[in-house]
Amino acid sequence: MPARLLDGRPVAEEILRAVREQIRQISTQHLLTLALLLPDDVGAKAYARAIHKTLAPLGVQVRHVPLDESIDEAGFREIVTRLNQQPEVAGILALQPLPRSLPRWLPALTIAPEKDVDGMTPINAGRLFLGLPAVAPSTPAGGMELLRYYGIAVAGRRAVVVGRSPVVGRPLVSLLLSADATVTVCHRKTTDLAEVTRTAELLFVAAGSPGLIGPEMVRPGAVVVDFGINVVGERLVGDVDPAVAEVASAITPVPGGTGPVTNAVLARNLVTLARLQRS
Ligand code: NAD
């Protein structure tokens, strides 16, 4: 029997309903702004449009702050310091890929933790790692929301995460551990990927490699969450081969799976920060 499709849209709608109500309570006095540090990149611009499409109907102002390819570290710090000080800016997000002139860790060390809408600063990442309440990165937190919405148990189950990036794989490990899963992480240097992925009851893939996970790499009945968003020709494809649906019990589609939930969680994170800033 083909796998159940874990559609992200109703999950996002549920989250956004709650966010809308919270924004109504806050924004009677204040206008909420999310600042997007936007490199000159097609993928980043597409992501910025998707964020705008989610946040604008909530009454959130999305401010695009262009990052020129030639910007240097001092210039970047100046921009972020200014945003850190502006009271109407509730959250700041640096979209990837950063201009090549900037070190990858720079946003994490410049954005103020109280405006860190995607949980990337050492304070927020550290809180998450320690299992303390934290603003978690929206993509992995969205993956957990998908499981919650569809009633998929996590506690005590064997989870495998493919990818160890700071935005998806690593924070997902912390979230899964806090939810009492038994977690294994794979990455580019993992020697026999299939051997590990076949042990997963819950398989999470965030590698940025189209079709990396084939049906022979998946344990029958596994739940598969595909974070991959890859442009192949004119199409968006995930990191999981669609044929996996013949083996898995449940799977997220691409597009329409994890993507919409990511943006809804981003909106929720922004409201969480705004409330903390005003308390
Ligand atoms: P990244 O390049 O920073 O990290 C990729 C990770 O995958 C690395 O840890 C690498 O070791 C691992 N990896 C790569 N190839 C592998 C292989 N063959 N075998 C095992 N491990 C391998 O990427 P990222 O920023 O984490 O993004 C990953 C994917 O998720 C991309 O397709 C990206 O577009 C997508 N993404 C989706 C969302 C969403 O909302 N769904 C958000 C962010 C990123």
C-alpha cells in the first residue's frame, strides 16, 4: 500500500491560526517587522517571496535588506547592529547563501539573541542543545510539528537524521532527543549510508542531494520526512526518491510537505520574540 502523504498545508494553517490571534493582541500598539538580510541569489529571493506571502496577510511587515556581493564583514556588522537597535524590528533572518566575502558563522555571532528568529545564535542553539525552552530553527521545528499534527509517535523510536547543518540536521537532533527518540546522525563522511538509514523508524533527510534516498535504503513502514528542496530543470524535488512512497508508511511530499510548515513556524517564532521583547 502506498504511503500516507503528510501534507504540510493544514499543519501550517493550524499554526498560523494561533499566530494570527497572538499578533492581534500585540499589534494594537505596535507594527511587527521581520528584517530579511537578502543576498543577490535566485533561491534566496524565492524564499524571501514565500516568507512575504506567509507573513504579509498576518499584518507583518517584511523588510528586505539587500546584501551586496562585495559587502565586507564590517559592513555586515554595521547593518545588523542597526537592526538590532530598531525597536520595530522584532526578528532578523539572514538568508543563505551569504555573499562569498562573508564567513558562514557571521550572522549567528552578530544578530542579537532576542531578535534571532531562526534560533541560530549560540545562546539559542545552546539552549536547544541543553533541552531548555528555546526559539528553535523553523525547518526542524516544523518537521516535529508535522509529526505531532499527524499523531506520529517519537518517544522511544529509532530516528535517523541525514545531514548535520546548523539550520536543519543539528537542531533536529536536539529536538528529537528532547522528544525521547533514539537518534543517529549521518553526513557526507558516513561510510554506509543505506545500512544506517535502513534502521530508521523515523527517517529525516536534509542533505540537498536530489533523490539521495532510494526505496532500498528505507525500512518498510518507516515514516520519512524530506526537507530537501532542489531545483532540477523546471521542477522542485526533494532528497527522497518518490518511489520511497511504495515502502514507507508515511512521507512528506515535495513541494507541499515541510516547506509550508517552516514558514508558519518562522511566523510563530517572530511572535514569540515580539512578546518577549515587550514583556
Ligand atoms: P547543507 O549543505 O548546509 O548541509 C547538508 C548536509 O547534508 C551536510 O551536513 C552534509 O554532510 C550532508 N550530506 C550531503 N550529501 C550527503 C550524502 N550524500 N550523504 C550523507 N550526507 C550528506 O544544507 P542545508 O542548509 O541543511 O539544506 C539541506 C536541504 O534542505 C537543501 O535541499 C535545502 O534546500 C533544504 N532546506 C529546506 C528547508 C525547508 O523549509 N524544507 C529549509 C532549509 C533547507
